[in-house]
Amino acid sequence: MDLMFAAKNTGQSDALREASARLFTEVGDLIDQAQQVGTLPPGDPGRLRLLLVAMLQGIAALVTSGRAPAGQSDALITDAVALFTRSQGRATLYAT
């Protein structure tokens, strides 16, 4: 994830651009599905996508820096997605 976001839009290889696009597509699909079933509130899916990607990027940064054990990465990602998409507290997602 560091590689995907460090180079911004210049100097990225095709593989990095494809990986970044795949990440945002997968997360976008998850957001769309959660909004359709009412787990996430209606509204700007782009904002929710950025929020979830930020959570996932944070987990990746913690694991790669050694602050979170690498063996916990899958569980942390699963928990983050589950927490993000649960119906309780959904009104706070759009609080300004």
C-alpha cells in the first residue's frame, strides 16, 4: 500500500496503477453492497470508500512498521471491514 500511494500519479508502474484500481474497485463494490442492503447509510459512496481504504492503509502501515504483529493482519482487516459495515452507529459515519 505504501508503494501505491507514495508515488501519487507520476512514476507508477502499470502494475501499481492496476493494484490501486483493483483496491478501490473492490472496496467500492463492498460499499455499494452494504448501501443496497442498508448496512451503510445512503450517501456519497466515494467518501465511504476513502474512509475504509484509510482504515486498511492504517492497518498495513501498523503491520509493516512492526507495531501490529504480521500474524494478525488478516484478523485486523476482517474486523475493520466488519466494524465498518455493521448497522449500529451508522449515523455517525456522516457526522461533520
